[in-house]
Amino acid sequence: MINHPALLSSVNFKILLPKPFLTYALTWGLLAVWLIPTSALAQKKDKRLKKGTITFTKQVLTKEFIAEGVAVGDVNKDGRIDVLAGAYWFEAPTWKKHEITQPEIFYYDKGYSNAFVSQTIDVNLDGWLDYVRIGFPGKEALWFENPKQKEGHWTAHTIHNTVGNESAGFFDVDGDGKPDLLGGNSTTGQMTWFKPPISPDNLTWQEVAISKEKGPGAEPFSHGLGLGDLNKDGRPDVMVKEGWWEAPVNPLQPGWTFHPANLGEACAQMHAYDFDQDGDQDVVASSAHALGIWWYEQTLNEQGTPQWNRHLISEAFTQTHGLAFTDINADGNPDLVTGKRYFAHMGKDPGEYEPPVLYWFEFKPGKNPTWVPHLIDTDSGVGVHVVTQDINQDNLIDIIVANKKGVFVFTQQRK
Ligand SMILES: [Ca+2]
Ligand SMILES: [Ca+2]
Ligand SMILES: [Ca+2]
Ligand SMILES: [Ca+2]
């Protein structure tokens, strides 16, 4: 056995080869050991990158024009997230249509629906999600009581009769984890937030007027509204295109301090973030009826007064009347989702006959931040709001919209 040529040669190799060659072999051996796991890692990384390519699958819940906005929530407590729009809720996963209230017929080229920004909240604290719906601008906001699987229409309750601002909506103003209604009180012209009930024994919404009478942004057709911490004191403030109200220690205290600011023209939802990473909060907004998605860079002038320099993000399409701010690709940087609000002014806005596109804009922060546009769809667009939520619970953010083209769910896929 000892004369086995292979064994002999291996013994000879170890014993007889000169030292420099051994060093050489050892180096290459170590390099090989190092290279194997590295290439395995590279392969794994490639797979992750491939997995990271984002597409969206479109589901058409209806092609009827029933609402300008949509809400989501598990209506029937089966663990699946349903869609609520206009007079209906659509049951996941088949999207079977159920009536919440008496439907009306709306025409895309003649006017609007009675359902703008909507939300699910357990208003009466019975463990079932109710449907909260802001109507036509300047009109009523209602909540519809979930009948807990019982047949028939849901009982409607009025929250307030005159809610102004076309982006009046649902924001967690007091930071208790539950959305509040924020909009104008069009009767007084005061920017107001409404806190949902905190006890089933008292179902009135607490009304907190944060502005003086006839304040900016409270008219029925005012454009532009958002919640964001503009002064970075940990308390979210309320912004309109004319400026922002500073949240006091107790947000239930009325009459917040107003800071005038030029935040551009008629827009949709507004969001605050430090886009250029220089330590101060900037603002992003999109044109409601014309052309432009912008960010407003906060700077200080010589007197130390904040200035807002406008930068264009995109002019690819008009009527960006809904702007969501969410991290679509889960890279830690909040992206934008918007699209065309088809026929927002019945054919009178610029570009109204162009395709109703839906896009997400991938945000890349830096001294000069950029947004990479990604087209999602060409036959839907947005309404007055865009819902971004993981509706099918696979940890990927999805997009849900309702508008004059119908009601749509776009589920994110990674390939
Ligand atoms: Ca603040
Ligand atoms: Ca900044
Ligand atoms: Ca992102
Ligand atoms: Ca999802």
C-alpha cells in the first residue's frame, strides 16, 4: 500500500518541493478558500437584487366611478383586508361587492362623487372597523357604523357638516396611534382637527380649532394639506401652502401659532422630510390640477428667516391630486406615489385627455436628492388620495386607489 503512486507523489510533494513554491501554493489555497464563500455571497446578493425588481399586479374591483378616494380595513374580521369606496365595501380576496349605503350614479364628465378621502376607524370602540368618509369639499363628513355581519345598510352618523380643503383627510394629529380627521371648518374658516371618540359612551368627536377664523386652507376648495414635524420638536405640525401651524405640547389646545411660508401653488397632500440631509425639514407637494411635483428646500436667509426654495421633481403628467409618501422598495428612504386624477375638472385641466397614469418615484437622498420615476399603470391614476398599505399581508407595500376610472388594487411583486 505504501507504494501507491498517488500516495507517494503526495508525500513527495510535501517533502520535496522547494519553500517558495509552498508559499505560493499556500497563498493560492487561502485565496481559493476566501474566494469560494465570496462568490457564494455574490450569488446570494444577485438573487436578492433580482428579487428586488419591483412590479405591480393590477386588480380591477370595479370600472364604475363611485368615489374619489378609498379606505382599507378588515370589515368582516376574517383576517383579510377589504376595500371600502363610495357606497360599497369589496370583500377580499374575491372583491365581492356589498352595499354600505344607498348608491348613487355619478358621471365622470359631469361632476363628482360624494365620497372623497376615506378611512376605517373603530369609531364606537366595539372592536369592528367603521367607515369614515369625507364627502364633497365643504360638505359633510360621516361615519358609517359596521353592522357586525348583519345584513342591510350601515347606520350613518355625522361628524361635521362642512369639512373644507380638498385634501382634508386622516392624520394622527395627537400621536395616539389612531387617525384623526383634519380639515377646514368651512363655516368658520378655521383649520380644525376632530378626535374620534375615546369612550363608547360618548360618540362625539372632539373638535379642536387650531387656526383663527378665516384662516388659510379651510375653504371648501382650498388645496394642500399635510401633517409633519416642521420644527423637529417631536410634535407633528399642520401645513398648508400658505404656512404651518406649530403643534403645542398639548395638541388638544386650540389656537396654534402660525408660521407663514410660501409653499407653492394649489397642491394635494403635503409631506415633511429632510430630503437633502442638511438637518432641517423640507416639504414635498404635487400640483392638484396642473403640472408639477416639487420639493421645497428649507434654507435660512441673512435674517435667519426660513425660506423655501422650490425644486422640480417631475413634470411628466398633470393633475397629481393625490400624493402618498411611503417606502415602496423598503430601502429606508420614503418614496412618492402619485398619478393623474383623470378628468379632475371634467376636461378643462391641462392634459386631461392624456392617459391616466400611476407612478412611484424612487427617492435617493443626498445633497441633491433625486427621484427616479417608475411607471405602474396607464389606465387608472389617482383620486384625491392614494392609499399605500400592505393589503395582502406579504410585507410588500401595495397601492389602492379609487377615481373616475374605477377602484383598483395594485399588489407589489418582487422578481
Ligand atoms: Ca413640531
Ligand atoms: Ca433639509
Ligand atoms: Ca425607498
Ligand atoms: Ca403586499
